[in-house]
Amino acid sequence: MNTIFSELPIRRRTSAPRSEVTEQVVLVHGTFASSEKDRGNAWWQVGSEAYRELQEKLPDGVGLAKEGQLFRWSGDNNERARSKAASELLAHLKPFEEAGKPYHLVGHSHGGSVIWLALKKATIRKEPLENLRSWSTVGTPFLRHRTRSPWNAISLIYMFLAASLMVPFYRVFDWMINIPGAISRGEMDNGIILKHTSEVGLAAAMLRAPIRRLMSFLGVSFTELTEGIRMGSFDPNSGQRFSDFLFYTLEGWIILGGILLFGYTALILASWCAKPVLASLRIRFEQRAEERAMRRFADRWLGIYTPDDEAINGLRATLDLSVSFVGKLVPHERIYFSDTISLLSRPWFWLFAPIYNNLFRPSLDTMIRGMVVKTAQGNNRPAAEVVDVAPCPLIPPFGPDVPPVPHSISEQILDVANQSSQSLGPKLRKLIAQPSFVSSMDSFGMELSGKELVHTSYFDHAPILHFLALNIIWSREQSLPATTRGVTAEMQTWFLDYKHCLTEYSSSGSAHLSTVALPHIEIPKLRRAA
């Protein structure tokens, strides 16, 4: 990326007095970082060292959210929690939009994911967010999802099953609505007559069989007639009105309950079949909005990360996880006496072991590995598979080619993390020696400072806070002051190059995202922490 330090204007600012806060910075914490208290030691809490340092570096007229104004979300490691938090963030920003008050967003880790999801939701809902001046993400692992096509064979089967199951539900729904009129017109004087099993659809027949058994167990009789199967012991010649039988007898209520259970079961199964297809359609719809959102908000973005970020590297490692969780079925060697007795079962091993090891075990192992990977990724979104993890919402050619922070700063952050991690040895020994693992884990977590990892120590370094402040300054005037205390020429050059990269991306022609297939896109591997 070419240096453009000399090409962009560098002007001194004329700002509002420090006491007059006209713009607010909203901090969004990451996974497992939530707290009910506004004050604390976390970077986003009022009174923390990072909070104070960042406030000092902000330009006049810009202030961090005060007590009672902070944004927080559950911090759970899953897509549902992050999507919910994105909607909550938009609701949190609504008063700023209504009042015309400018604001800035800063998110760490998956707090940046929450911000990005909120921007996508705003794009889909056509909410302009006119007062958003800047947004910054720090150490955010952006997850790229892939889903099957609606025209995939599996999707077509799901849609066919859903449609088939909706037919019996509609018939039950229609019957329940029209039953009073049918009784008054005398259309049910012979009771409720079911069609023979051979005359109904396969889905209805399969659902009806267990419910009919249940109703028989509860005392409902079924009589075979030429025209069908009569439900209940109602006799048209007894002089009893069918409405009295249906609504004033136990057997009648059981029949109504069975019919409702039949319709409800059909609806539930239909929703289960339709759910992955609808989820696929939603994901593909969101993917169409991703590039629009990125081009719309790219010039206001700053993505801070280092090549040694453990969260980004760790999540990327889950894409190629090849650990086996299910062992092969093999006979034991004769070591214990019980092994000698087990010789009797050797023929079973010879017969079933090849079948299990070659047919069932691979599928079972893949299923369990998928569950472990999805849990680690926090991917509980239906019909979605994570195919890429990157420090940018969209990777080239669909997104800008953004660099990590300058090498000298990356090395500084890594060195501090390495030095701080040297104290983990005694803490781990203390953890192992505790009689209660749960309580010891709590105390171990309390002793960690966050400096032991690159991912949790960004805000302990002044250059990172300076970059966040520079993005806010840039959003106000599209320029930087000639001199800023603590900001080196290297930092200014990197920041201006970064903004130039985003400007080129925003002004370039739109590259269309493929909505038919989303192949795994190779991007340079991030360096793992030493």
C-alpha cells in the first residue's frame, strides 16, 4: 500500500470547548466481558485505566458514555446473542439519531461483530444512521458464513416435506373453524368420519397412526364403516345430539384434543422442515446486503488487529480441525483376565468392526467434530457453516485490503504479552492444586490481568488508543492535526494509508457477491503468537 502522507491535507482543528460534549463514543465489549456494573476495571467501564486514557486522547467536544449510558449485551459466545445484541445496539442508537447527535462506535473482539451486524441490519432496514461518524473494531474475528442453495436437493426435499405436512394442518384448522356451522347444518349427524388410511397422504397417515393409538388407549373407540372410520362411540340413532357428545362428554373432549394434537404435530414438523430452508434464504439475503453495507460505511471504519491475535488465529484454526473424537472398534489385547473372556466375542468383532469402522464411525466422528467446532465458533445459526475468519468484514475482492497495525507496534504488544505470560506457571500450579476445580477456575480468572494475551491487551497500549482517537478526529474533518502528542510519523503514515485504502474501495466499482456458491477463499495466514 503506497504512502500518501504528503497527498492528504493536514490541518489544525477548531473544536468546541472540552466542557461541551456534542458527540458521544459508544463502547461495545466482547464475548464473556459483560458486567452489570458501569464502573470497573474492564476497558469499557467507567473509571478503568483504558477508559481514562482514551477520554484524554479524544478531541474536544467528544466524550465517552457516562454511568447509566453504557451499552452492554450478554457477551455469550453464539450468533444468536450477537444478532440480538446488534438489534439492541440499534435501539440504543435511536435516541442519537432522533436528536441529531453525532456518535462513534468502538468494539473489541466480538463487540466489533455486534457493530458490523448492526450496520448490516440497518442497511437491510434502510435505516440511514446519518449521525454515525465513525466505527472502530479492535481484534475482531469476522466470521464468514456459507449456506446451501434453496435449489439444493436437500433443500428441495425439505420444502416438499414442509408443504406435505402443511396440508393436514390446514385441513384441521379449516375443520375447527367450520365445526359450529357444520353441526348446525346437520352435516355431522353421523359423527366424525375419517377417510381410510389408503385414501390420505403418506404424511397424514404416518402422523395419524400414533395419535389414533393414543386416543384408543384413552378410551376412544373407532368403528370401521364403508365410507371411512367413525371416531368415538356416538350413535346417530340414540337421539343424542352430536354437539352434546362432542362438547359435554369426556370422549368428545379426547377426540377434540387428538384432532388438535394431530394438527399441531403437523405444523411443528412442517416448521422443522422449513426452518433450514428459510434460514438459508435469510443468510443469502444478508450476504447480498453485506457489500452494500461495507461500501456505505467503509470510509468511517478503522479495523485494528495484529498478526498475533489469538482469537482470530484460534477461530481460523477451527476451519481445518482434523482431530478424531470417535475411536475405531478393535479387539483388546489379552492383558487382564477379562480380556481372555472377551475372546468369545472375537467373531462379532470380525463381523461388525469393518462395518462400524468404515461406515458408521466416519459419519459419527464428523458429526461430533462439527458440534465441537460450532461450539468453539459460537455458530448456533441454523443452516450456516463458517468458512472464513478474517480481521475484515469482507475480504478482497469484495472488501478492502486492510493491513495490521505497524510492525513495531505489533511486536511491542506481543513482547508485553510474552513477558506477562511468564507468570502463568505459578498460577496454573495453584489451579491444579485446588480441591475444587470450579472454584479454582474462578480464582484463576480473577488473577489474570488480560495482558497475558495479545487479544485482551490492546487497550493497555497507548498507540491503539491513539488510533481510535485519530479515527474520530478524521471523521470530523477528514484530516489530522499537524502534530499530536504521542502520535509518531509512522503511526500517522499508517493511518493515512489505511484511510486511502478505504477511500479507494468506497469509490471503486461494485463487485457483486456470488449468491450461488461461496467457495472457501484463501487469505494470507496470520502469524501465531510465540
